[in-house]
Amino acid sequence: MKIGFIGLGEMGLPMALNLLKAGHELTVWNRSPQRAEPLVAQGARLAATAAEVCGKAESGHADAVFVMLADDTALRQVLEAGGVLAALAGPTVLVNLATVSVAYAQALAAEVAGKGAGYVAAPVFGRSDMAAAAQLNIVAAGAAGAIEQVLPLLQAMGKKIWPAGDAPERANVIKIAGNFMLASSIEMMAEATAFTRAHGIAAADFLEVMTQTLFAAPAFINYGKLIAEQRYEPAGFKMQLGLKDVELALTAAGTARVPMPLAALVRDSLLDALAHDGTDKDWAMLAQTAARRAGLA
């Protein structure tokens, strides 16, 4: 298939590489062109502009265009100011892999439909190592025909595709809720670890017991290991992105009149961490914030 891919960050680059490995024709674009070098070396074409990844009538429109950017603002800049939406045509399905607000997910779906193109929201669960291994869990929502068109491409990047219905924003709701649960789990481990440390128990000893008994799940095991080792760099998921997602949850919850008091607490902890030099750190650094509050760091 003929594919365009926009956004070659820590997640986008390995995902695009897996599409190349699956034998697809790939055109890529990134704000920093040097990020595309590993892909170009393996046969991808580097577009001069974001709009170019959509292809043209005379050379053939792309079957799908994937976008993996940080937030609503970045997406608007690239899709609107960058001319991607204007370049979309009927045969193309735009696949948004990013975590965006529910409101923008709805607006974007309507905008793409107005161009006669397809739209699929397909946010992913997993860090960059899972992206490289094509082991992501991908939540996909959109019209059945659009999902069917891009399903082989999603399968090349993930170990399981989780259908979420025909309203694209449903996939973003699931992703935002999932990231809120992750943030809350990290905050819980952070506070519990500070508590046990204050009573003379090493973080590694406490977390080993918890992650092999009551909380023997990947999220607790993986983040527990980072907390025990105090390993917050390089960030697999940056603190500021975690804050963005929790704030997305609070905004969407307010629209639906759903109280989320725990989300507000976690947001404040993330803000505290960011105020103490956590900008480029993994959000597991919430453990350091809890320790500082307890006078342990």
C-alpha cells in the first residue's frame, strides 16, 4: 500500500519502520528532517512538506496517512496550516495515532469527512520499545470501511487491535481514560513507596513484594522497576505529556458532568513534579515528588 507518515518522534519512528518492514511504500515528513534518515536509508521517501505525504492525483493518492504528534496544537499546525487537510482526497484514510482531546477528535472527524476522505482514530498503548517490537495495543474507531482499509497497516504495528465503534472520538476517550489510570497507579506507588521508605523499607524490596503479589500487572511491574531504580531518564513517557492527558480527562469529564476528584489530585502532583525540573523526565518521577514531600529527597 502507498502510505504517508507524519511525526517521527520516539513512537512514530519505530511505527513507521514497521510499516516499511511490512513491504509498504512509505513517504514521511517530520519537522526535523534528520529524524527521517533511518527510514530513508531503508527505502522511504522524505517529503518536502507535510501535505506531500498525501500524494497527488497524477501520481496516485496515498491509501492512508498516519499522524503521530504530541497534542491538539501540533496537529492543528500540521493538518491545517501545513496543508494536509487541503491535500486529502477521497481514496485516502487519515489515521490519527495521537492522544487528542475528545472535542478535537470530533471536530477533526467532521473536517475530514467534509473532504470526502476517511478518518480513523487509533491511539496506542505502549512505550517506544513496544512500538519497535510491533507489540502495541491499538484502539481503533471510525467507519467500518475506513478501518477495514487500514487494518493490515495497524496489524503491522501492533499485537492487537481493539475496535471501539464507528465514532472516532470513542477511541480517544478510551486512551485518555487509560492514561488517567496509569497516572493514578504511578501516584499510588509513589506515595506508598515514600510511606514504606519512611519506615526503613527499601523501595525495591517493597515494590518487589507488591508487583509479584497484589499488583502483578505490566503497568505496576514496569513502572515499579523505574521507581525502584530511580530511573527517570531517558523518558519513555514525559511528565508534561502525562499532565496533558490528565487535563484532557478532566476537561472531557467536565463536559459530561462526571466528577473525577482523583484526576485533580494527580494533576496537581504532575504540576508539582514539573515545577521541580521534571519537564524532560519520565512520569515515574512522581515517586521523587512524593519522596520530597515526605522529606526523603
